[in-house]
Amino acid sequence: MRLDNGQIELVDPMMAEVLRRKSPAQRLSIGFALWDSAKRMLTAHLSSVHPEWSVPRINREVVRRLSHGAADAA
């Protein structure tokens, strides 16, 4: 659900209620799983787009993008 035409997004009220019913440990686990999924998808994407890059180079780029964003992505 979008608040405006920009990049601000709102959580659907039904989803918010589902998350409210989760324990803190369950919410943390969900957040970690999302982070892990993003890392795996970004690693696969970079490996596909840059087959010439070494594994350490891909890992550095994944860390850079996840910690600082990809506005100036290589």
C-alpha cells in the first residue's frame, strides 16, 4: 500500500495485525529471514550480471550495497 507516488510504503492493516500477534523473537526471526533472502538474491544477481567477478569481489559488493545502498552501484 502506497502513501504517495514516492517510495514511502505502508504496511497493510491486516499484515500489521498479524505482525502484532507475533512474539518479539518471531518478528526478529522474520526480519533475519528477509535479510538473508535479500543477501542471497543480491549475490545471485551480481554473479549473473558480473560472471567475471571473483567470489570475494561479489561478497564485498553485496556488503557494500546492503550497508550503504546501491545508488552508486558498480
